[in-house]
Amino acid sequence: HLMLADLRPMNITGKELQYRCDENHITLNKNAIPGDPQKPSVTSGVRIGTAAVTTRGLGVEEMKTIAKCIGMTARDFAGTAAEVKETVRQICEKYPLYR
């Protein structure tokens, strides 16, 4: 239920993507990758867990949507923030914490 993503090909640090995702209401954590050239407080990767979303009942299609939102956030934060936030809002509305 956990994956580690190497962000070096995208030229973004784990610290920066964690910040951007926080701003877009997506939770993930910066994380060092094997042989990480960045210092531990910055990192070259992120750790993405699925336990919180599967507990809420999200499935494969929603996971694909979340992955797309993370990619949009990494590639064009300023240009896609409104769209990503709206997508996250819709998912959270469809799958509330408590039913």
C-alpha cells in the first residue's frame, strides 16, 4: 500500500512536491530514494500511501485520478491548482470520511 517515487526526472524535489500537494489538499511525504543526492531535509522522492484512500472506499479509477492530480501538481502547480483542488473536493465529497 506504499510506493516511493523518484522525482529526479521531473526536476522537482520531494520537499517541493510535498508543499505543492499540501496546498492542493493531497497528502504525501518527501522521502529519500536509494542513493539520494539531496540532503535528508530536501529529498529526491516522495512516499505515497494508499491506506487512507482505500479505507474511504476509493478504487482503481479514483487512484488514477489522484495520480494524474499529483502529476499535474508536479509539472504545472500554478496553472493547474484550481483544477486539482476541485477534483480533490469532488472525490472527498463522493467518499466522505464518515457515512
